[in-house]
Amino acid sequence: MEIKTNKYDFFVETCCLLCLIGVLIYLVIAWQHIPQKVPGHYNALGEIDKMTSKGTLIALHITSWIMYIGLSVIAKLPQIWNTGVKLTEENKEKVYRILKSMLGTVKLLTVITFAYLTVNSAMAKPLPVLFLPIFLSLMFGSLIFFIVKLVTAK
């Protein structure tokens, strides 16, 4: 089944690509000024607890692209999705639309988070204390929002 692209899908794709390309441009331009050692891991409070070489920023950015591409491929294959609700001819289109929007939101949050982590690590700065609670609230909040929409779409 082909799920039509809507304005939200276009917005998500545009934002994701702008983030990914923007971080790539940032890394290329700033590479000479990035310290040799950058944060490689943060604890739950955002404090740096491991330093690594700046080459890990490339691996982090490649991981961002892999996550983006993987979620994009999954979004194009609704036949493999576990909908969580019984599909009927009447609700099929609506259920798939909700799930595609949910996948797009997860993709956007993932790309933005990886972009932020890459740039923040390149500047060798600790994360804000509220980074983890905000990220988790946005991710789980959006999942709950779409699951509620899905369950009420029966």
C-alpha cells in the first residue's frame, strides 16, 4: 500500500535533510578548530564522563545518516508494520497515515538529537542538565500521542 505524502511528511523530510547537511557543513568548516579530544559519552546529568578523538564525530554523523535512511525505508514499507490495532478496509488508510506520521516524528527527533549531540561534542561542552528529560519527554510524549490517536482510530 502506498501512503500519500502530506505536508507534514514534507516538513519532516526537509527538516531532517537540513539538519544532516547542516551538521556535515559545520563539521567540514569547523574541523580545524575542533579539539583533538571531544566528549565521547555523557552521564544522565549531561556531564562528560569519557573523552575520545574527534574522529568519533564522523562516526556519530554517519550513524545519524544510517538512522535517517533506516527510518525512511521502514516508513515506505507499511506491510511490515505491526499496527497494534485490527485493520479493516475502513480504517486501513487512517491507521497507516497515523503510523507514518509517528515514524516521521521519531525520525525527526532522532536526527535533531544526533545533530545537537554532534555539534555539542564538537564544541567539547557538557550537555545541559535538562537535555535527557527533554529528549525523553519529547520522544515518549510523541509516541503516546500517536498511540492514543491510533487506538481511537479503530
